[in-house]
Amino acid sequence: MASTNSRRGYTQRLHVIKSGETRKQVADKFGVSVQELLEYNSAVLGDDGDWEAGKVVRDPNHRDNTVKEAIELGAGHSKAY
């Protein structure tokens, strides 16, 4: 299923597309719609949703968790003058 990448100090779920695996199967694993999966991963899949084995897609739910986790790790508001 999805792997975890904490290189930046926060968690990101990733999935490597397997041969024969459908968009729907991966979307279901992340608990999102196919449309959400494709839109969130458009940088990897392109505007046409080019779906190939070996490509790595990210969990669309990650976008909601990133800010929360960053704040928990000490990110905050700063003023630059």
C-alpha cells in the first residue's frame, strides 16, 4: 500500500502504481475519489492523467495534514521586515 516519507520532518503517504492497477483501486486505498487523486497528482500524471506502472502518487489527504504537522513541529508565523 502506501509508504511513509518523513524526509522533511512530516509524514507523507506515497504509492507506487503497479502493473494492471486501476485509478479507482489506488483512490480507494487513500479513501478519496479518482478525481481528487488525479488532480492532486497532476504534476506526476500530467493533465491527461497518464497512468503508468512505476509512477509514484501521493495521498491527497496529505494536503490537510501537512499544515497541522508542520505547526506541531514548530512552524509558526514570522514577520520579515
